[in-house]
Amino acid sequence: MAGLLAVKGRALTIEKRGDISKAAMILNPILSVALALLVGGTFLVLTGHDPLEIYSTMLKGAFGSAYGLSETVVKAIPLLLSGLAVSVAFRMQLWNIGAEGQLYFGAIAATWVALFHADGSRIIVLSMMVGAAFVAGGLWAMIAAIPRAFFKVNETITTLMLNYVAILYSNYLIYGPWKDPEGYNFPLTAIFPESAVLPVLGTSRIHFGLFFGLAAALILYVALWHTKWGYEIRVIGESPVAARYAGMNIVKNILIVMFISGGLAGIAGMAEVSGISQRLQPGLSPGYGYTAIIVAWLARLNPFTMLGVSFIFGGLLVGGYTMQTSGLPAALVSMLQGAILFFVLGGEIFTKYRLVLTGGDRKEV
Amino acid sequence: MSDPLIVILFATAVTAGTPLLYAALGEIFTERSGVLNLGVEGMMLVGAVVGYIATLQSQNHWIGVFAAMAAGGLMALIHAVLSITLRANQVVSGLALTIFGTGLSSYMGKSFVGQPVPDQFKPIDIPVLSQLPYIGKIFFSHDALVYLSFVIVAAAWVFIFYTRWGLNLRAVGENPAAADSMGIPVYLTRYSSVIIGGVLAGVGGAYLSLAYAPSWIEHMTAGRGWIAVALVIFAVWHPGKALVGSYIFGGVDSLGFRIQALGEKASFLKDISPFFLQMFPYILTMIVLILITAETKKRRVGTPASLGIPYDREER
């Protein structure tokens, strides 16, 4: 193939490796974060800020105190749940980017239970909320999954469109029929009764949703790697043609996977309303469903790696809020997120290929 | 003399459809070469903010448009390097571009929010043509960027279907290995098409901030980049059909506001929550996408055969 760079008869080319490089696989995300911070830093310098000062503020804000750490965990919970959600779909090459909307629908369903059906003990009400959120998120994903399964309708676009619709619907409820009559006309639902609020850890804001995330990671791991169904999903993801010849039911699996994916994102929404805001209000999610895509990809869709990655990205969000208080736009955080993903994507080629210098005596670089 | 309501509606459909048209035309080039770029939303946002800031600084809206073109092209270059040279997953790379572009545009525009555009695009009536009944008001009483989009539609149509370059472009999108063996530069063709896509998305964004709004509002594209991607499928990768599609969606977009205004008079409309009216373009996009996909599947036309697949010479 053509050289990337050619000097004096020598050329730098990309050559396929026989195996997948483990070192490159581990180095890639670490280097990517470092390079993204470098790009962000350059940008900060250009706009007249001191990157070292800002990054250390962010770092201290997110990891430098017990409060910061607990807030980082708080943000990591929805990222973990929605990251797991998109990763199940991604594994089957289903590009569900509708976790944001599915999260909102989960929150809406949980709120419906909390406001109108909260009679019973705490455990019953909370279980009903989780169940309703899972089903609502799953059904919301079905609107995109059914056309995808039967007509191959591009699910990227439909899931994304559904995000806008879900957020608008949630606003309709908050500003309309579900508005708290005693809320002085603020766009908020009534506060949840005690039985609909997730317990928290000590005095922190870390709520029981953390265990939903951990349980979901464990269940997904077992389901994907230790069941026949999981094997099918992985085969369909890697080679749909082979899967069809092996007689696997692709349509059915698309529907199941998208339902689980939407359902998990729905639980993320339930955990947010029940554990954090304790009511439905506008701006429930600062884009968790989109950040989840980056989290999932960085974790290479692995449920356990996702625990660590969502913790780091939770920290990035908390760092962003800290930075905002010193007057910088929090949008820097989504720039950094995008840049990290660029580098991870660009670096992936080095897990499968290596750079080779040809034309001279030296071989590898 | 006032125009009938229907004429005003159609005229606003053209204005509201123009940003969609630019973005969709760009994506048609990109996808015709076999590259899928889902970063249109991000490129449009960066185009919008850069066009706006450049106009503020220079007091000249054309400089704003050129700056937006450059910014859109640079954004697209990131996607090109990742998806063409480094053979990254194109879906994820496009999403990364949108996330990055959303952040970048908010960051850049933060200190400018609310400032009016000093030199916005204003409607220019084209002599003679604008005097035509109905048609004149609908198509020939707009600003320069709308007229430029007509020219680009025609040029893209001729280029893609009636020139050697267009033939090469389509060959690269259908079968890059065959194109390569015919001596067509696959990588160069793909790079230039992706960059053209970004340049046009940039103009689409600038249209929002310099003519349609005209000001900078955070996340002002509101999903239009995604609707443009859907429009490309609706248009079966054809510039002429993209024009029709853009105006239909533009019409729906502006209809929401019109119905709200009409609600004052007609009581049955008053009961519709504005949130439902705002949902309309998104729901319509989904419905149309489903119908078109089901239909084109029957006729087996449309999608460039190598769309989304990186080309690797060694795997020929």
C-alpha cells in the first residue's frame, strides 16, 4: 500500500499484525486521554487560560476530597448504567444512540409510579419503579428496533430523533399535567413520597442505584460470556452472515437486545429521579446518554472495564462543574470527551496494524 | 397588497429548508464516495458559531460564510483522517465529531450569546422573476445564500451524473477496489468528498446564525444535522430530491410556529401543547425514514454499495 510518508526511498507504512497487540490495547485509552488533555490545553492557552491551573482545579474538584469523590460516584452511576445499555446494542452492531431518550422514559415511568401508585412498602414501590422504568425504556427503544429488525431502517437516526421527542414529552408532563399544584407554578412535579426514594450511603448523595449498576454489569457479563444466548449475540455482532447460516434468529435478537438496552438506560433514569432529584424536573440528564457512547467504546464494550471508565468520566463531569464555578464554560468537558474518542478511534489501528519503515535496513519502528 | 397565507407558508418552507439543503447536499457527496459522516450536527454547529463570530469581527457576512466553510471543512478533515486513513469505525467517529462539535461551538460562542449580527443576510428580490405570481414570492424573494443553494443543487446534479469526476466519485462509493484498479485515486476522492461535505454543512450552520435566526444560540441546530442525514436517504442520494425533501421538512419546521400563532384564533388548535408541535419534525423524520427504507428495499436502489466500509488496498 501507499506510504504515509516517503523520504529518500524509505516509506513509513501501515502493516497488518498477525495478532492483536495487548500492549496497544491497554496503552490506547491512556494515551488518548493524555493527548485529548493536550489538545484541550492548547485550546485553553489559545483562549487565554492557564491549562495546568484549570486541570488541577478539575482534578481536585473530582478526586481531591471525600465530597468530590462521592459526587464522582454519583455521576458515574447513570454513566455506568447507560454505558452498559449502549454496549449491549453496540456488540450486535446496533447503533443505539437513544440512551438519552430511553433514560428520560425510564424516569417518566418511575415518576408515574411514585406520584400515583406509591401505596405499599418502600421495597414494593421501588421495585415497581425499577420494573416500570425498565419496561418503559425498553418499549421506547422498540419504536426504533422494530423498523430496524424488519425493514433495516437506520436505527442511528431513529433513536436520535426519539431523544428529542422523549425530552419534549417529559417537559410537556412537567409543565402540564404533572406540575405540582403547590409548586408556585415552577416546572416541577411534586416531591416523591419517602417510599419512592432510593436509600443513600451515609450522608453522601451516593444512592442505591450504584448497586443496580454493579448488578447489571455482573448479569451482562454472565449473560454474554457464559450462556448460549450471549454466544449468539457475539456471533451476530461479528458476522451476521455466518450467524444467518448457523440458523440464528437475527430479527428476534435485535428486538431482545434493543429492549434490554433501552431498559437499562431506563433504570439509569429511574435512579436519577428517585436517588437524586426525587421529582421529575427539566434538565434531568446533562447528556449522560451521549457520554455513555464514549464510555462504552473506551471500555471496549467490556462490562467490568466500564466500571473504571464510568468512574473516570464521572470525575470529568464533576471537574467540569468545579471549573464552571471559576467562570469557564463547562462545554470544555464535551470537547474533551469528543477529543478522547477521536484519539481512541485513531489509535485502534495500532492494535491490528503496526508502523513499518520500508526501503532501508531497519524494519520496525 | 398582502400575499395569501399559503404563499407565505411555502416561502418560509424554503428559508427553513435551506440549512437542511446545504447539509444534505454535503452529505450526499460524502456518502456517494462511500464514507458515512454522522458528524453533520457537529459540523453545522461549528459552522454556525464560526460564521457568526467572523461576521462580528469583520462586519461582513460573506467573510462569515467563508470562515464557516473553512471550519466545517476542518471538522470533516478529522473524520476523513480517522475513517479513511486510520480505518476507524465510521459511525462512532461521526458521533465523536458531533459530541466534539457541540462542545467546541458552546465553548467558542459562550461570550457572544445574545449579541445581534451586525451584517445579516437580507432578502433580495430578483428582478422580473420575483414579480411572477406565487412562484416569485416563494422562490425569488430570498437572500443570497438561498439563491446560491439553487446553483449548488444544479451544479451537484450535473457533477455527479454528467461528468467524469462524478462517475469516478460514484465508482469509488460503489466498488473502491475496481475503481482503484482503473487508476481512480480512491483515497483522494474520498478525502475531497468528505471535506466538501463539511464545507457545505458549515454553510448550512452559518445560514442559521447569519440569516435564519440571525444570532448565536447554544445548540441552535436542534437536530437539523441529523434530519439532513435522514434526508439523504429520503433523496436516494440525489441533489434534486434533496431540495424537495429539505423544503418539505423546512415547511413542517416552520408550520409549528404558524400553528401556535393561529392558535389565538382557532380554539381547537389552542389545546395542542407547544411541546407536541415541536415534536413534529422529529416524528415526521422517523416516519418518512421508515416508509422510504421499506420502499427502496423493494426496488433495491439507492445506498452506495461500499457506504461505511473503509478501503484497504491489501484486502483487495
